[in-house]
Amino acid sequence: MEKKVVKIFLHCIFSLILLFYLYNVKYSFLPIDSAKVVWLVFVLLFVFEFCRSRKFRYIFTGCVREIYPVVLLLVFGVTLLALTLLNAGSNLTIPYYSVIYVIDVLPVVTLLVYFFCFKLGCDAIKAVVLAGMIQGFLIFIMLVSEPLKDLYQTFVITGDNILSYYDYRRVGITGFANYTVGIVQAAIACLQATVLMVKLRTNREKVRAVDLIVFLILIISALLSSRSSLIIFGLFVLVMVVRKAREKSYWLNIFPLLSTILTIGATSILLLITNEELIGSNVVLRWSLEPFINLFNTGLFTTGSSDTIMSFYFDPGLSTLIFGDWQYVNDDGTYYRHVDAGYMRMMLFMGLPLSLVYYSLILWILTRLYKLTKKYEMDVFLITIVISLFILHYKGNIFIDGIAVMKIVFLVVLQFFIYKRLLKYNYCRNIWSRDLATH
């Protein structure tokens, strides 16, 4: 019993660290955001552990060798930095987010997994899901408690441009449940769905009521934060059908739960959108269910924002198309040329050729990560994330704003890879010890 309590406590600590690392909270009493605080602490610990521990060096160098495209992305980022400065660029966001994988994501995630998972016995997937559940719970609590929401708003910095949005979205750990939060919540919901499917398929663990409640919290909080989360959920189901179509035993195990969830979800949405009095008086429901309302009334699954995105794509001119303008934001901090769409923003900054190089490197990294987890039932989750990132980039710059999703992917994959790496290290160490004893 005592060991179980200690394990729960350690998972809570791990989850709180991930909460601030993934959601990038800007507190008024801190000079930097929470993700950078976590980075600063753990990068210092990383340097200490790397110098001290032969085992950790073996693990980290193995990670770099397996995910070597991150080094190429570092070179690309440094090149972008030089080109930005040479072209009097106004912002270093894209160069920074190109080198962040080597200076932040890979070292910090490796140390977190090594320390919490293999020294303290925690599970990275459980910790990520718990962090997402805490965020979802905070969104719900702040939606129903205006005083709590207002009190928390005194501690966070959300920016004047964000405060002009619907007031109800000023909720959650970040102080604003936006597009990025919705995508992260959806990714974690898909991760939890993967865990549930593995439990159902293998029968090693029973699916508990609390597992379903957590799953429900993640789905609803994702939908309340961003309607784009529907794309991730739809893709997850589609990829699951395509990948597992021939596995009869798989469907026999998960079909009852899947059909129940889809039936309840579809029925609930239909009842809500046909209740005109409720939809008319509740801005939260009206906004989050807008695509379903439009589908019911007009037959088109669209939103006002999806129609606006089309105007962000235009002919920028041959020079900009090839070489870019090296501008990312305007002098007042707004989007350059008032464009929010991801593919267009990247192209306006560095031109189409360099943009294609960037996307190729990101895809290469994701492909390497996918290959490391072939045997661990994570294929549906990872394929969904890869496709979702490139689709959602059409709307916003997901590879910048959604860096938390990449952190989650690294956490999940490296937990499996480091486990294999440690087995190999211990095996080699036993051989070395035996050879030394023989001689």
C-alpha cells in the first residue's frame, strides 16, 4: 500500500512538471514562461547527469543516433538564423523552433524519461494523460466558476489581442483555451484511446470507469478549446479502421466500446444542435458545435474561421515565393501581412524551397520516431499525429505553436526506446564484467 501511494505521488510530480512544460504558461511573476523554466532547470540537470553518468551518456548518444535528423534540423536552423540576420529579418521564431529539438526537446525529454520512468518507475504515458486531465479539469472548473477564472487571470499574461476573443475561452492552465490547447488535448485524448484499445485487445488490464471518465474529460476539453480537434479525432478513427481492418480479434474486443462511444456522442450532438433555445442562449455550445449546426442546417461541415482561412492563401509574387521576405510579424506584433495560415506564413518568411526543406526534415524526424515503436501498438496514434500536423498546418503554424504535440511524441517514443537501450547497456555491462573477471 505504501509503495502504491509513493508511485501515485511520483506520477503526480511528473505530471505537474509536464503540465508546465507542455502548456507554456506565462505568469506575471516570472520573467520567462513555464516551459522555459522547466527547460532551464532540466538542461542544467542534463549537463550534470551527462558528465556524471556513463549509462546516461550511452542512452542519450543512442537517441541522437536513432533520431539523427534533429542534428540536420539544427544545422538548418542555424542557417536560417544567419539568413534572417543577413536579410534584416524582424523575428527569430522559426530559426529558434528549428534548433529547439536539439537544445530543448531531445535532452529534456530524454532526462525526464530516464529519471522518472527508469529510476523512479513512472509511466510517461500515464503522466502525459494525467497532465492533460488536469488541464481539462481546470477548463471545466473555470467555465463554471467566474470568480476562480478572474482570480487566476490576475496571475497569467495572455496578451491584449487574445483578450478580445470570447471571454469564456479565458480558462485553463494557460489562461486561454485556444487552438494550440485544443490540439494538445486532442493528441492526449488519442493517446488515452490507444491505451484503452491495448487494454481491451490484450485483456492484461481491465478498462476501469475512471479510464473512460479521463477520456471523456480530454475529448470535451479539446472540443471546447478548438474545433480543429475534430480533425484529429476523425483521422484517428479513420487510421484505426485502415490499419486494423484485417484484425478480426482486434475489432471483436474494441467494437462494443467504440460503437457505444460513437452512438452516445452522435446522439448527444444531435439533441444539442436541435435544441434551438439552448444553442441560442449558450455561446460555448454554439461556438463548439458550429460545424455540426452548419452540417445540419446547410449540409456543409464548415465554420466561420474555416471560410476565413481561404483568404490567407494568395499569390505573394515570384520573388517572395522563391526567396521569402524574411518577415514573420509586423512591427506591432501582429502576423506579417495579416496571415495566420501555417503554410503561407512559412513561405512568406523563407520562400517555398526552404519551406519544403523544413517540412522534409520534420517528416524525417517523425518517420524515425515511428520506426522506433513498431512493436508497441502505437502505430495508429503516431500516424494520426503525423497526418494531423500537416493538415492542421493549413490553418495555423502548428510546427511552431504546437511544439507541445512533438514533445508528447518524443516522450511516448523515447520511453520505449530507452527501455531497449537500457537492456542492451545492462547486457553489455554483464559481458564486460565477465571478460574482466576472466582476465
